[in-house]
Amino acid sequence: MVGALVGCDDGAGQPCILDSDCPDFNEVCIAEVCQPRGGSTEAGVDRDAGPGSDAGGGMDAGDSRDAGAPSDGSIADGATGDAGPLPDGAMPCGDPTGTWSIDTIRAMPCGSAMTGYPLTIGSSSMGPCAFTVESADMETMPAVDGTLVLDADDMLDPATSSLDVGGAGAMLCSGAFDATGETLGLTCGSCVLDLTRM
């Protein structure tokens, strides 16, 4: 066997312990002799002796697909599976999009906003739970304008929900959306009001 390898032009047959002892990167150390990579069945024989063979280790790296068992560990897959319903259409919050009106003003001042003033709520490109709010007629009846962001409990995020009520100027607001009763309560500074879906 060694005699056949010595006849190779690439210097196969040189003694070795590791693959790195072979002068040609296309050779691997099999049975302590440099031999062409992937050649002959003896490579397969040495893969059983493969702890010394880094190339065999490449195959053992295939066994490190058992380290790939985290990928089998469908924990990650399961986690995206839990997040999976969101891309399927369900938002992590209620959907207040539509036409609304100011139903009750609980505390003033609220700029020039008055009960009965209409506004529309639409989707925002900021995210699945961010919405734009626009007065139906800003020139003659400023109602509510700006952006509101809901959390998973349908509460307004007071750090990112910025609304201008009655033309008084934008300010951070808190509040809650009730999808069942179709009401939206807002607190913007000292102004507190309720909206109802039309």
C-alpha cells in the first residue's frame, strides 16, 4: 500500500502524525503516512482511527451537528413558533383604527377641542401597535393629532404616545384602549377626555 503511495508525484507516503505534517494540503495523515485526501478506502479506515485525523474531524464536525442539536433543540424554533402568530396577522395589541369622536371632556384645558369633534386613527409605519391620529377637519375643529402607541395590555405607552389635543401643542399622553367597549381614554397633561368609535 505504501509503495503505491510513494509513486505519487505529490510526495504522498511521507511519514506523519497529523494532517499538518503533510507537505500538500490535499493530503491527510492516514495510518501515519501522508495520503491523498478523499482517496482510497484506507481514508475510511483511518476515520475510525480518526481522532488523530483532522480531516476525519471534519466528519466528526458533522457529529458536532449534535452540537447542532440546539437547532434540534427546537427551543429556538419553538420560540419563533410562539412569535409565529404575530406574522400570521394577529397584532400584539388591539386595533383602534377607524373614525372616532370626542365623547367626554373630563378635565380641562384641552385647547379648543370640544365634544363631538371627529378624528381618524390609522396604522403607522412605526410598528404594528403604533397609530396615527388626525383631526377630521384641522382648520375649523382641531380635535386630536399625533401618534399613539399601544402595549400588549392596550395601554398607551406614555414615553412614545405624543398627541396634540385641540391645537394646544404636542405632549406625551397616557391612556387606555377598550376594544370591547370601543372607547379610548386619553390623559395629555391636565386634559382628560374619552373618545368613542363612530
